[in-house]
Amino acid sequence: MAKIQNVLYYTYIRPYSKIWLILIMIILFLVVGIYLYRAYAPGALASKNIKNVSNANIRNVEGATGSTGTLEVMLFNVDWCPHCVKAKPDWIAFVQQYDGKVINGYQVTCVGGKEGVNCTNSDDPTVKKMVSQYEIKGYPTLIFIENGTKVAFDAKINKDNMDDFMKKL
């Protein structure tokens, strides 16, 4: 019996020990990755009531009618953030172009007007409520609320990207 073990070890295991180690590590990472994905991803994805901006052809949403819907657009920003300062002129141009108009069947309202939702005074109860309600994690953050449903905007905040988003409505 010892001879069979020696033959197996010296013929198949020892010469390929690095390959076996790599194979075992790959299998281990796959098993751990699949476990973590199944444990955490479905809950995280199911808890968010958002739509994917890349599929934002909202006119074809189930139950959509020819009547006017609502689209609220909010730019959460702070005065001390250089990215917010850079996004502000594009936001102002967006507000001038779309605020108060009906675009693709949606009455567009830009919350906060040209200022957006200024969160510099984080102690303000109104600001605290909005930041909590919309789960704002950083600045600037652009949020679209289509008929009460949060629609994801996961792109750089500039005029071209916002215009592209509005065209997809």
C-alpha cells in the first residue's frame, strides 16, 4: 500500500505542487466569492428602489400613461467642495433650460432653483431631513425623482450628461 501512495505522490502531486496550490487557491476564492455575493448582494440590491440610468427609457415604464408625470431634480452641494463649485455652472444652465417645463410628458421641477439643495449648513433641520431621506453620502449628488421614485444618475455631473439623461426620459 505504501508503494501506491509513493507512486501517486511522486508521479502526480510533487511535480505539480505549484499548480495544485494555485488550483486550490482559485477554488477557495471562488467559493468565498460566491458565498459573499449570495449573502450580501441580493439584500443590498433589493433594498434600493431605483432604476438604472442606462435603461432610463421611462416613457415605456409599465403603467405609464399619456398624462403629465412629475420629475423633481435635486443637486445636493456644499460651498466648500471644489467638485460642487465646478458642477454649479452646469447645474445653473440645466435649471435655466428645464425648470418648469414639460419634457417628454414630465413636469420638471428643479428643487432649490439655481442654488440647488445647499447642504453647507448641515445643522439646518430641513437639510438634515433631505440628506437622510435621499441617503446623501457625498457631494455633489444629483438625484432625479420620477413620480415619487428615485432614479439613479451615476455619471459625472455636467451639462452633457444631464441633457443625455433628459433625452432618455
